[in-house]
Amino acid sequence: MTSKDRSRLMSLAQKIEPVAHIGKASLTPELTASVEEAIAARELVKIDVNKNCMDDLRELGNTLAERTRSQLVQVIGRKIVLYRPAKDPKDRKIGIEV
């Protein structure tokens, strides 16, 4: 992913609401499954990390990206943004190749 693509994704992510919240329990299989479903439906998702989660945010983002086979776009504040293009080119909404 180029820096121009990443910049475009970051600007698109500003306008969307978080689809999941990571709390004290950190990354559970249920949370990973719900993020996987959201990425499959939307391509670009934002995840909110609550203050009671004491894990490193960058590490959480990388782990979640690895588990969902997506790309970590950014970690800013307590938000994580992930992107994965749709498998079928006809279904792609954003149009960025990873």
C-alpha cells in the first residue's frame, strides 16, 4: 500500500463510526469474529480501544490485522483503522489494492 493510498483511507476513516470496542478483556475470539464480519461487509473499519485496555495499541492493531487478514491503516489516539479489499472486484467500494 502506498502512502497516497494510506492517506486516502485515513481521510475516509475520519467519517465512519467505530464498529467494535476493545475493553479490558482485550482481543477475544468473539471480537475478532465480529471485526472479521465487519471488514467483509465494509472493507474499511474503525475500532475503538477503551481506556481500561492496558495493551499496546500498535501491537493490538497488528495482531487484529493479522487475525483478520487485513491491512493496518493507522493507530491514532485510541482508534485502530483496518482495511481489506473485497474478494470480488465488483464488490469493491473503495478501490485500493493491497
